[in-house]
Amino acid sequence: MGSKRHKRKVGYTIMIVSDSVEKNQKKFHINTGILSIVAFVLLVVVICYAEYTTILMHGATERSEVYAGQIAGLQKENEQLTLEKEALEKQVANLNQTLSQKEVQVQMQEESLQAEEEEENMPRGFPVSGAAQIKEAGDEADTGLQAKEEWREVVFTAAAGTNVISSGAGTVAGVAAATQEEAAGISIDHGNGYVSNYRNMGVPKVEVGGTVEQGTVLFEIEENNMDIGYSVTKDEEFLDPMDIMEIKG
């Protein structure tokens, strides 16, 4: 028993056998150590490949998660921007509505002021500073001022010492001196389509381009010029002065 037994090395033989009778059999002898090394190397390669694939998959997963987070953030930001846009559009709509209302209010105020100005400047006043009577037409013996029917003119007779006055505020548009055949004339543009006309044999007290107020003296009435011709036009169409005149007292 004292002798030591030696382990016999085990080898492997691979035989390649052809089905042809003319071919010889071939044998390949593979050493166990070499086979172990090759198997180990293959195992290492498989493990490394598996680890590499795992790393790649993990990286791809992380990138996918990052991209998903970025997409979610962009979607949330887009939703926020959409809400802000809708809010701004609503504000703009409200501002436009408010502006439209203001414009309507301003227009109404301007129209109201214009109407008030027109009403204030209308020749509603009496054209004589004192009492006067309407002169009846058709008296052939009357050598004084005669009414011009085509003007729808009214002729007043007033006492000396009174004045012919403007029936409303405006601008003197025309002044004509008296002649032997025709009385002096003054036209006042009231700026709203109305024009008042005054005829008298006296001397005009205003000049073209001057501004007058209601009651401004146009002629001084004396013994030789007590008749006053008065007419009114609206947009160049003659009106009956008595229809718009406000006689007070």
C-alpha cells in the first residue's frame, strides 16, 4: 500500500468517419486542458456580452426615462402657456369691449355736445332789443322796407333808440352797406347749417369775420331806419323765422 497511485490523464478522441469506403477514418485528439481553457474563454465571452447588453439596456432605459420626463415637462409647460394665452385673449377681448364702450360713450358725448352747441347757436332769439311789431305787407303807400317773399322774410317795425341784435351766436359771413335802392344787409353763420339775415337802412356795426353772441348789436335804430327785415335759412333753404323764434316777455 505504500506505493502511490498515479492518476491517468484522460484524453478525448474525435473520430470523423466517412460513409465512403474509399475514404480513410480520421481521428483528432483533443487535450482536456485545452478544452477547459476554450470552454472558460467562451464562458467569459458570454458573461461579458450579457453584462454589456445589460448595461446598454439600462442606459437606454435611463435615457427613455429622461426623455419621458422632458416630454412631460414640455407638455406641462405647453398646457401652462395655453392657459396663459387663453387668459390674455380673454383680457384683450375685455379690453376691446371696454374700448368699444368708451368709444360709443365718447361719440354720444360728442354728439350731445354738438347738439347742445347747435341748440345754443340756433337763431332762436328775437332780432330786436325792444318791442317791435310785424309790418303787414300790401300797403302800397308804405315807402319803408318791404318783405322779400322769396326769402320768407318778416319785417318788423321798432321804435327809435332800440337796436337790431343777433338772434344767435355765430360768425359774420357777409356785410353789405345800404344804397339808394337797397337796405344794408348782415348775414350771420351760426355754424350748424343755420344762417340769419338782417336788413336795415342803418349803418352795420359789425365786420365780416367777426364773432357775435346772441344779443350783439348789428344796427342802431333811429327815426329814419325803424324797419328791420329778418330771414333765416337752414342748409340754404329759407324757413319761416317765426317757427324757430323764441319771443320772451
